[in-house]
Amino acid sequence: MQQYRMINVGFGNRIPAGRVIAMVGNESSPVRRMITEARDKGVLIDATHGRKTRAVLVMDSGHIVLSAIQPETISNRVNASFEDDAEE
């Protein structure tokens, strides 16, 4: 079984860093459509705790994760996770 580093996406919510396919902002219409479709399919994970969505993460499982943290911050955390793996 493969082990994944977990990254914080806000408010104590963590996701496996190695399973993130894409990370985008939520300003565009296609991303908003993607969120609506994910909600309808039951694969949307809202980790914002009622705050404004700042980052949308697409997972390799087809799930969509909403985060209230800036995409740059999450990206830095993912990159740090991969750097830690490279050092080991």
C-alpha cells in the first residue's frame, strides 16, 4: 500500500498530497460548473467551514475539494511535501 503525505487544506482538514491532480481558483465559469456537477454527483468535499472558497482541488479519485486557503499557500505545502519525500 502506498503511503501519502497529508497536507492541511484549512481548519484541520487534510488531503493526500500525492493524489492532487490540479488546483485552480474558483473565479471562472467552467470551474463553477465543475463544482455544481460534483455537488450533484456527490463527490464534492467542502472544507471551507462556511468561508469563501479560494482554491478548488481536483483529486485523482474524481472528488473536488473546496478550500478557504489561497491556492499559493496550498501549492507551497504540496511542494514542501514532495521535497520532504525526495530527501528521504
